[in-house]
Amino acid sequence: MEKSEFVALLRGINVGGKNLIKMTELKACFETLGFKNVRTYIQSGNVLFSADESDQARLASQLEDALSKSFNYQSRVVVRSDEEMKAIVAHAPKDFGSDPATYRYDVIFLKEPLTSAEAMKSVKTKEGVDQAFAGNGVLYFSRLNSKAGQSHLSRIITMPVYQSMTIRNWNTTTKLLDMMEAVNR
């Protein structure tokens, strides 16, 4: 059976001095579970790996259990395949990510069963500052750099729905896809 490429996006590690996990220990935890080609990217909980398993809900559950036990915190993980990451980048709104001098761009990854239609009901934007767009399993969010302090994105972390989301900036999202594609070259 051919292995599939995935990225696990961990919520709430190495943020504000909480849930501190060294990337070498995180990588070792994934390898202990039998995953191959494990790599991490930056300290915010991005782990790329190959697996025989193709059921992403099962992978997420397995990872959450192992991470919670290994690192003594309530782990929440969003798993995306390389094909899904390609689609997320390819189907971003027109010009999304193209003007980083003016806008900050983020991708809000949604943990099933949360849908983008449901999530959009909770994500508020401030006119003239923020824009949010629904995608397949994600929301695309941009805000003016010059008015970032007025952005409503920070309000989302106080909402219950935030427990089913994890946010990555556009550069991280595209870098993760590049790293996944490099394995298949």
C-alpha cells in the first residue's frame, strides 16, 4: 500500500508559554506511532508525515490521544492531506496573499464536523479592516496591516467555536504545501 502525505496542525502548543513541546520530542512521538518521513515546521505545531492510514478522522483521533498522553495536555489536531492542501492554496480568493505589505493573510483550518458555512456565522469582520471568505474546510481571512489592531480576528479566540479551529498565516500554509510536494518529487 502506498503511503499518503499529511500535515497535522496542532492547536495551542508553544503559545504564550503554555503547552511547551520541543519539536524533536513531537517528531519522536509521531515516529513512535509508526508514521514515516516525519518533519516539523516552525514551533507552532506543524507536523508533516506519511501514513498508510487514509482515514483522516481516525488519524486525528489517534494523534490527539497520543499527544495528550505524551505531553499532558488536551490535544486538538486538524489533519489535511497533500491533495487538500493543494486545493486550499489553489482555491484561495483571487489575489489572496499577493499584497503582504498591505494585508495580513491567514487560513483558519476547521476541525470536522465544523463546516465553513457554520464557522462563517461566528467569524465577524470589521468593515474596512477585515475580510473573511469560506473555503472547503477552511476560512480565508485578511486584514489591513495599518488597522490590524482593529481587526475582529482576535475576538474569535474567545468563542467556543474556536476550539474547532487552528490558524496559520498564508506563508506557513504555502510553505507546508511546498514541503509536502517536495516529498512527491
